[in-house]
Amino acid sequence: REGFEMAGEDSALVAKKVKVATDAGLKVMFCIGEKKEDRENGVTMDVCAKQLEPAAKLLTVPEWSYVSIAYEPVWAIGTGLTATPEMAQATHASIRKWVSENVCPDVAKTIRIQYGGSMKGSNAHDLIAQPDIDGGLIGGASLKADFMNIWNSVL
């Protein structure tokens, strides 16, 4: 997708793919997130909102039950950098508020919003402890021994 450096996958196309998947009864992990310069310029939620808008227009309220959102700050994917628990919580809370205002308050209460930016054993507990972080989308760390530390830290 565009924000994730994949040419040709803009937010409208991603939303169409989400719609096709939910129409087929599939569960979807809908990934959104900003680049480092977006974070530094204070436009994280503007970027995330632009990624969410096309899906909000295409999906019905019942279809959102097939969707989980993964907030993946692009600057943290595979870099070892991670948002602080406070930064991640603030962004997750803003995403949940946006869903409440632009989709439906009930969807905002029930949708899973997971953190996907370099979660590891040393930070998983503090990230998962945040009220609006509903889990972790673990990528490369799932292939390392540290994955057991992530697992154990959230039990």
C-alpha cells in the first residue's frame, strides 16, 4: 500500500480489498500507520484517518465485525524502533474515537485495535496494558526466541 512503500496500493484500493474479503465472510487485519516524518510533523492521526476513510464509506456497520485494525507505525516496522506505550495509547485512542465518530460508536467499542510496530518481549507488557491496545500484531519477532517473552509478558 502507498504508505507502506508498495506502489499501486492506495487507501481506496485497500478498502475495496477489505470489502471483497468481508463480503466473502473473511476476517481482515486492516493495517494503518504513518511514516516517521508524519509522526515528527504531528500529523499521525491525519494520515491514519485518510487510510480509514475509504473503508468507512464502503463497509456497512455489520461488516466491521469482520475487521480488526492494526496500527503499525511504518517507521517502527522491522527497525527495532517502537512507539512508547503512551504514544501508542494516544494513537489507538484517537483511532477508536475516529471510528466512533465516522463509523459507529458500537463498532468503536467492539473493534480490536492491535499494535504492530516492533513489539518485543521487553515492551509487550507495557503496550498491552494500555486501555485501547487490544493486542499485538507480531511480525518478525514471532520467528525469534524473544516471541516467548512476548507471550509470557501478556499472560
